[in-house]
Amino acid sequence: MTAGARTPTGLTQVERAALSDARMADAAVALICERGAGQTTLKDVGLLAGYSRGLASSRFGSKAGLWSFLVRTIGEEWLAELGQAVAGTCGLETIHAAVDAHCRFLLDSSQRIRAFYVLWFDSVGPDEALRAVITSAHQRRQRDVEAWITSGLEAGTIRPGIDVRSVAEQFCAAIIGIVYTWLVSPLAHAEVRHLHVGLKDQMTQALGPAPAGAGSSSPCPEHER
């Protein structure tokens, strides 16, 4: 049967694979949130998703393969939301928009993002494949923040002389600190918002507006998302 041929369910092979992947991802998220990544098995993921106990192993090969799939999938969801949130912004405005988007993502997608960050923190363990995926995601986040700051410097909306890399590192560390607090302590929505507002205030103090007349007043240059 070809990939585009319809199966008895009315779906193509590609559509069936995408559906099973989505269901197993949802099952994995539920199990990780319930019992942790270490106690989640591929067999249980397949069964909870409504498939055979061996399908998850056949599809992903190992737990590391499934974890990598989850991190990439949820990470792409976050990047899509982030791209919409920061569109048309520049410099400090971009950072503020990104912090607001992250706050919404924690509150609105709590189970999926909780599983994502459980795996993020599990990457400090012996699983080299998961560590590589998380390291890549962390580096991408750092590059994005550096680009946001640089765009503000070029537009003259951020105080000159900023150590771009240092501020970006502080930002990323603060986001992870907020997430860790959110994971280990059942924070109310107001507390989650308060932590994000605090980060925005810290970034405002660190970057500040450029002095009047300093730098360029041109619009933000386009930068990669």
C-alpha cells in the first residue's frame, strides 16, 4: 500500500501515522505528568493511546526517541506562538512580548508544557540523546534573545554598551528558574504572572531605553525567528 492510499479507516498511511503519533504524544504527556519520565514506559504509552503495547517501541525505537519527539513537537508549538507574539516588535518590546507569551503558554498549555520541562530537567541525567535535544533548544533560545537585544541596539531603543550575551544568559536562566518554581510548587495563576512581570522589570532595568538622541531611530531590522 502506498503512503497516499486510503486505509479502511478512510485515512492515508501518512495521516494514520500522524494521528497515532499525536495520540501517543498526548498519552506520554499524561503519563509523564502523572508519574514522571522515569516511570513512564513505551508499553504504557501505546496502551493508553489505544494501540498495541509494541507500537510506541516500533515507532520511536526507545524512550529517548519518544522524548526527543515530544520536545521537538511541543517546542515547535511554542515557537509558533512566540513568533506571533513578537511579530512587529523590537528590542525590549520583543523581550516583554516573549515573557508575556511564555506566561500564557505555562498557564494555557500547562500539562504539555509541564511534560516538556520535566524532560528539560531530566536532560541533566545520563540520557545523551535527550541532552543533545535540550541543549539545542537552549542554544536556540539564547540566540533568539541575543538577536532581540541586538535589534534594539541597532534601532537605538536599548542603552548602548550592553553585554548582549550576558543579559541573554540572565534572561534564559531566569525563565528556567521560573519554570522550576512552577514545577515543584503549585503556584496560583497570579503568582506565575507575578514572576513573569518581575522578569520584565529586570530586563527593563538591565537594558533600559537608549538616551535621547543616541543611536539610530530607524525601525527594527528583520531578524530570524
